[in-house]
Amino acid sequence: MKSLQQVLLLVLALSVSASTAKVSLEKLSAKFFDATTSEGNFFVQTLNYLNREPPIEQASSRAEVVTKWIEQKLDHFDEENTGTYQMRYMENDEYFTEGGPMFIYLGGEWAISSGSISRGHFVDLAAEHNGILFYTEHRYYGQSKPTSDITVENLKYLHVKQALADLAHFISFQRQNNTALANSKVIMAGGSYSATMVVWFKHLYPELLDGGWASSAPLLAKVDFREYKEVTGRALLELSGQQCYDRVHNGIAELEAMIQQGRAAEVKAMMKICNNFDENNDLDLWTLFSSISNLFAGIVQYQSGDDVPIVCNYLLAQEDDATAIAKFLLNYIGTRCVDLTYKDTLAYYLDSTYAYGASRPWYYQTCNEYGWYESSASRNQPFGTKFPALLYTTLCQDVFGDEYTNSNISAKVAQTNVDFGGMSPNVENIYQTHGSLDPWSAIGHTDADGATILPLESHCSDFTSISSSDTAEMRASKDTLASLVREWLAD
């Protein structure tokens, strides 16, 4: 038998371990609060957490990035529509000499910022080739607002084909209006959705792009993106082991069972869920469990260093499975109760002003073009069974109108694959990279397709400058890209 001293030491050790895990998780949850706003309920905040701008280095104090505007057609494909709008872009000519190439970093579903064209590997490549750097903002995001509001009628000009046509005009405009760029070659880069745009731009406008870098590009449009949570679960397993995976799996399963057994009041008390939550409403129930899974996904998607081990150490320091999940959630909700109702989710997305930034426009794009709804349909993931793709397609219809039936959404998504080739976009001179633990890699190219897979990396983790902290595989990938750019720019 253990002596009293041994027991006390064990209790003290466990207490210190739990306290350390708590402090570490607080640092991690601060990233969540930095990336989201107070607007919208908790489910909305977790979605915004997932759709944030890819990580960037701090802007260089030396770089003089200036903001400019270019006039774009409201509708590039309707000659009778004479409407225009002002598209924002940023420019860094610190390294430029006349005749140098254009290095264009593409914005996605976020507001552009100067860091992406003032520091990092793409900037280093531009410096090597005396290039000028541009960062283009996607229509309807940031300050690039084509219409006065974002009613359903006004959102009809939001489509990736329109955004790609904006880029084509941008390149032509720069060549025609700046003699120093008249014969400049073009290199593009993007991360996540904007990486997809790099591939698709080459598909539609091959003559305008000499080469591109697509970091973490999803290529296959898919309504029920069940694989996403599979890869998220695998990241927990590979970075922290079976115990962590099992704790998440068992904790969520227990919470599901408690609600099914009529113990919803206990669950609501454990997680400080507001009283307006209705456990008998499937949409509320799906919102709850989707939110929990999104928290884990947000950490895995942009994990760096020991992010995942921090989470797992915290979970394993708790007394039981369900309590671990509940306490994990409490780190992300502040002092008030957590709002997890579908009703308030709907109210947020029904706002047709630009007040909530990218949320409504991006959701419109998913309903019209991509799907990419990260569901619980697979049994090969630890996040339970209570967030089907139907949650997201129901929201499409409730927000944007009756035409958004499941069959119509599926047809729109299928058309995207027809337009761009799905997993076979048939493009040349595009270097694609994926982290092996990036959930988005499941619908992107593999090494068999010619992509470079970076071991134990996640989403858009390779934009930083070459450094001594790079793994051998990361360094080799950055060197490969540099060599390719030299080939693409050679006379």
C-alpha cells in the first residue's frame, strides 16, 4: 500500500499537471478569441474560427506596403451590365526593378493585410527576382464591396468565376498602365480557398499565369465533406496518441447518450448552455455537437508546435471523459452562458449588411459552389454522430431561399467540378503542397498526383521564410518551389 506521503505527492503532482494544462490551454484559447468576434452565437464563432485568414508572419517594418484600388466590372459575363465596383489591393515594390515579374498573392474569404506581402517565402522569392508584390482582395470580402448590401439579389455577382475574371483584368490592367510591367511574367500564390483559385485561374486563363504556388488547395467540391473530421481525428491520434483520441470519442459519446437518456439538464449545466437551447430540436442538437467538433478542428487545422498535445494534456488531466469535453468547451465561452441555438445562427446569417464581414458571403458561396460541409457522417472519427450535412444545407435554404433544396445544392456543387475538373484540373506549372494532417488535404491532390505532402504539418504552414527551424521536408519543399520559380521565369 502507498504511504500517506506517497498519496499526497501523487495528488499534488496531478494538481500541478492539471494546473499547467489549464494555463497552456488558456494561451491556446486566446487564439480563438483573437480570430473571432463577439457577434453571433457560439456555433457561428467556431465557423469563423475555421474560415480565418491563413497564418502570416508579422509585417516587416521596412516594407512600404501601399493600398490601392482598381475598377472592376460588376459582371464580367453580361455585356449589358455596365456596373462597376472598386476592388482593393496592396502593393509592395521594395524589390522591384523595371521588367521584373509580378508576384500576386490572392485573397480569399477574408480581409487582406500587409503581412503576406512584406515577409515570408513568397516575398523572398520576389526579392530574388526583383519582382513587385501584389495582394488582391476577393470581391465581397474586406473592403471590396461590389454592392451596397448583400441581399440575395445582390449576391448573384459573388462567384469564383467573377473573382477569377477580376484577377485576369487586374493583370491586364497592370501591364497596360505601367510601362515597367508591360512584359512582366506572373507568379501567383494562395492558401486554402485562394490556393484553389490559383489552380483554377491557371485552368481558365493559362496564358496569363507563368507559374503558381497552391498551399493547401481543396479541389473537389463536395456537399458532405465527411473526410474532414476523419483527418482531424487522425491528427489527435498521431500527435497525442490513442488515449487522447479515446477521451474525445468517449466523452462526446457519453454526452450524446446523456441527452438521449433525458439528462439534457445535466449536460446544459456542465457546459453553461443557455436556457434557450432545446434538446428536443434536432437543429439545436446538431449545432451543439458541430460546435464542439469545430473547436477541435480549428486547433488541428492551424496547429503548430505543441498545440494538439496541449489540448490532449488538458483533456487527460480531467477526472472523466464527459467532464473533459465540457471543461474544454468552457475555456472558449468566457463568463456568460453559451448560446447554441439554430434560431440565433439563422438570425446572424440573415443579416444582409456587411456588418458581419465574410460570414454571409462565404456561406453563400458554399451553398452555390462548394458544399464542403464538415459532417459527422463517417464512423472513422471521434466527434460523434450529431452533425449531419443536413444542418448546413437546411441553413442554406433558410437563409437564401426555397430554391436551395438538397438536390439543387448538389447540382450546383457538381457543376463546380464540371467547370474546373474536380481532382483533374489539367494544369501545368502549379506547385501544390499539403500538410499530412491538414483536414482539407482529403479533397486535394496527393503525392501520387504530384503534390508535395509535408509530414506532421497542417493547413498553410509553409508560407514562412526558410529558417533553421524548418524540418528537412519543409526545407526541401521550399527549395523545390524556389527552383521551379527560377524555371518559370527563365527567358
